[in-house]
Amino acid sequence: MTTEPRKPPLQFIFRLKRALGGQSGWTGLAVQIVFAAVLAWVAYEIVANARANLETQRIASGFGFLKNNAGFDVSLNLIPYSGSDTYTRVFFVGLLNTLLVAGIGHDLIGDPGQHRREHDLHGKASPAGLAAERALQAEDELQ
């Protein structure tokens, strides 16, 4: 009696079952589809509610206000600015002020020894070369 070898099962089906929840088969896929649909519906309802509330209160959304005059002054400005400039100009003035303060803070509070260590490395071999040199010195000391 001769037995014929069976064809191996399709690997695609087993991979699909494992990806969809193991032995549960297609129910895993159905649960994922339902969850995605509920999530999309909740997101739609949130956006629709927000739009309806903004429209009821006659509040315009968007970035159109950036073209309006700001009407206030900023005490520290790195670029020319007056109270009659737009909100866009105020945004850039504030951004530059923030970068200035961040730079000063980095220099004051940053690692104080960092600049000294960088200065010590100028004109010397690279750190990898220094490590190799130290290893050779240690080897010489052992002999």
C-alpha cells in the first residue's frame, strides 16, 4: 500500500487566522471592523457637535485672525514691531523671544564642563585614538 504525500495546507489561511485572533477565525475580524466603525462614528459626532456649537455662537474657526491687527505691544522684540502689526508678526516676535530665552538658558544651565571638554579635544587625537593609545599604555605597564 502506497501513500501519497498530502499537499501542505495553505500558509496564507493560517497566517490570516492568527492575525485575526487566533482560533476564533472570522469573529476577530468582525470585532475589529465593528470597533473601527464605532470609533469613526464617535469622531464624526464630536466634530459635528463642535461645528454646530461654534455656528450657534457665531464663532469663526480657522487662521483668518492672523491677518488682523494685534493692537498690543511686546516689550522685548528682536525684530521691528508695533501694536498696529498683525498677529502673524506677533507670533514671529514671540517665537524669536522664545528661541533667545532657550539659547540663554542652554548656555547657563547646560553642562558647564561641556565647553571645556570640547576645548581640550581641539588639536588632539580623536577619542577613539585616545582610547587606543591608553590601551597600549596599559599593555606596556603590564609587561
